[in-house]
Amino acid sequence: MKRHLTRQEEFDILKIVIDKFLLLGVFLLALGIYLLISSTANFVVSLSVLLGGVILLVILSIILVREYEFIKS
């Protein structure tokens, strides 16, 4: 038999996954800023890493808003 998760268990799993995405996004932002400030990498590489972090955090915020609207209704 399949066991279905309760709402609280689903929310706990979602918190863990979102935490990992948040850490990865902040890491990418910090790495991109570091590469922009230091002269070890060229500008395009630094900007692409920074843009990757921004895109990841925007996707994370969209997921959070959708989940909040789903729980609210």
C-alpha cells in the first residue's frame, strides 16, 4: 500500500528543498560578486555566474508565492 504524506510532512520536505535552493542561489551571487571584484576571471564569466544566481532566486520566489497562494486558498 502507498502511504500518503500529510500536509505538514509535505511542507517540511518543501522547506528542506527550498533551503538548499536558497543556499545555492546565495552562493552563486557571492561567487559572481567575488569574481567581478577580483581580476581572476573575465567579465562575461563573472556576469553569467551572477545572472545564474539571480535566475535561481527568482525561480525560488515564484515557487514560494505559488505555494503560499495554494496553502492560503
